[in-house]
Amino acid sequence: MSELKKGLVWSGYSQIIQTVLQLLAVFVLARLLTPDDFGILSIVAIFIAIGNMMVDSGMGGALLRMKNPSSIDFSTLFVFNIVVSLLLYAVFFAGAGYLANYYQQPVLKELLRVLSLSVVFNAMGIVQYVKLVIDLRFKELAIITFASTILSVLLSVVSAVAGAGIWALVVQQLSFSFFYNLMIALKIKYIPVLHFSRNSFREQKSFGLSVLGANLLNTLSENLNNNIVAKIVPIHQAGHFYQSNRLILTADAGVRSVFDKVLFPVFAKVSDPEDLKNSFLDVFKKVVAVVFPLSVLLSLGSDAVVLILLGPQWSEAGWIFQVLSLTLVPLILITISRNVFKASGHTKSILHLEIVRSVLLIGLLFTTASLGLPFLVWGILVGLLIVSVVNLAVVSSRLKIEFIYFVKLLGIIMLPSALAFGATLVMATLFTIGNVLLMFLLKSLIFVVLLIAFSKLLRQYELVELVKVFIKKA
């Protein structure tokens, strides 16, 4: 597990810095721009996400699982990515006008056409990224991610200050894609031979198709809510939802990025089923011990978090963030499960589970949309909880772990946080503090003290031990 620890440390540091910088950008841009700007951007998010998923195609994972991928294998993937990205850009360019007319937002036409360039940029760097991951060069990936994030955040803030409006958000996303892939290309110095092998493509496709299908369904279920919300409520309310959801997905993406970059390549090298099971259980316990208290703490202080990060004009987003913060645990559990399936070669399980997830979540979205935004938000939480339970049930079957063991393990690890959460809510009613920030600090202090007390009482030391290890590494 030494490779896992090294990868987690470097990817962890990188992701923490990247998340902090992104939150800093949110802090500044939310005060310089309007909820309407973010509401409009939320409409095109799904198209960019789908484009990136199509370009990635899941075939990079096939190269990671090969023992000795050849230059032809890499070249085949590179050619495929470039061709697909250009075709997608042509489709988005042609359809941008129809999207603008459907939502009655003229700016969407140029917005989609410009932002779609990020799909082409990302296509150019996938092979280089795969090469770095194969060699487990997480330190270099961390530095590249850090530098790209700094440059994109600075450019977006400067653009917003200069009065660019919604285009400052475009600058942020587009510049990150450009700098990230440029730096990876300069680091690897990969020169493709532009040779496409049908045999290599068939081999990569056999692995990648299931992953691609799963990723596309996942992207739809995660992003379609923005488009539905933008259609059923005024655009500024869509902005409130988008920002709340974005804050949660930023945290989720940070953890997911670490796992996708580290867990899959390390799990993929584990050939013994018993070792894979033990590795999974070790990660599972540590993740739940950290993520669940974090999600509870964010829910307790939702109003303060929104006030600090977004500003007073975003106060309507507080209740949305409070509910969505509880989705962190199921989102992370789903991510861990996916990496186990990929590492063990059960990519069809990923596709089947994503079909279940998409049908359930999209069905809930359309069902609850007619009832109003509150029902839609709660529907997302309920749907993700159900999906995470289904994922764990399949994982338990694949790794030959009794499902009831998962249930007991989850209960034991989450019990200290659950008790601390309930006790904090009761104790908070004893205080009448009008200042939102002071109330958040008080709730946080009470929660942390009670969490430590209940953890010791119930002899659950996972979180405490992880904090000690992280401090030593720092």
C-alpha cells in the first residue's frame, strides 16, 4: 500500500490547494457577478461535461490495465480522441442557436461555441495524462494541476473585475483546460505517429465502452438537474441552485479526483482477490470516517458557508446547500465502488449500476420538478442514498463480503457523528445568537467536541488517527 499512500499524499495536497483556489474564485466571482450569470452558465454545463466524457471514452483505463501498452496503442487513442472532439465541437457549434432559442437566452449561442473549445483541448492531453498515471507520477500531476488552477483563477478574477460579466466564468474553465493540457504535453513531450490500429481500438473499446456508457449516464444524472431547474424556475433561482450544487460537487470532485488518479491504478495492480478486498475495506473505513463528519458539519453551518463563500445576495441558496451537503457520503461511496469494478475488470457492473442510477435519479428529477424546487432537491438526496446502497450491495457480492457487514460497519463509523449532530442541534437551541457566523462557530465547536467525545466513548479512532497521520506528513 506504499504506492497508495504516496499517491494519496501528493494528490491530496494538490486537490486541497486546487479546491481552496476554486473556492477563492467562487468567493470573488460570486460578489462580482450575478445569480443570473451562474444560472445561464449552468445550462451549458451538461454539454461540456458530456463532450469531455465522450472524448475520454473510458479507453484510457484500458491502457492503464495493459501490462505493456505499445506506441500504436497510444497513437490509436490519440487519433480517436482528436477526431471525436472535432466532431463534437461541430455538433455543439451548429446546435448552439437552438439551445439559445429554447431557453430564450441569446448569449447561450456564443457561450456554448466558445466554451466547447475546452473539449478539444482536453482531447489533446488524455494520452499524456495516461502516461503519467501509468508511471504513478502523481507529484508531477499535482504540480501541473496546481499551476493550471492558479493561472485560470487569476485570469477569471481579472476578467470579472474588468467587467467581462459571464465571460469571466468562461475564461476560468477554458484557460484551465488550455494550461493543464499544455503543461502535460510539455512534461511528457509525446509525439504521436498518427497511426490508427483497428485491433488496438477493438481491445481498448471492449474495456472502454462500458466505462463510457457509465460515465455518460453519470454525467446526465449529475448535470440534467441544472437544465430542468433553469426551465422551471426564474434564471436567478437556477443560479442559486447551481452555486449550491457546485460547492458540493467541488468537494466531491476533489475527493473523486484523488481516488480516480490513485485508487484505480493501484487497485489494478492487485491480483489477489483477498488483497483487493482488504485494500477496499481499508479505504472504505477511512473515507466514511472523514466524509460523513464533514458533510454533517457543512449541513449544520449551511447559512454561514453560503454567506462566507457567496455573499449576502446568495442567502436563498442556504437551504439548498444544507440538503445537498448530505449527498457527499453517497457520492464518495459510489466513486470508490466504481474504482473497484474497474480494477477487477467488471466494467459492465459500472454500466449496469449507472443505468440504475440514471433511471432512478432522472425519474425522480422529472417527477419532483412539477412539485417545486424543494421536492427536487430532496429527491436528489434520497436517490443518491438508494444508489449508494445498491453499489455497496454489488461490491459486497464481487468481493465476497457479507452485505450485512457493510451495514454494521457504516453504522459503527457514522454513529459518533450522528450522535454529535443530534446533540449539537439540541444544544444550539439553548443559545440565541443573531450573528450567523458566530452561531456557526459555536455549532462547529460543539460538534467537534462531541464528535471526539463520542468517538472515544464508542472506541472509533479512525478519524483521529487519520488527522495524526496527515499532520505528521505535513
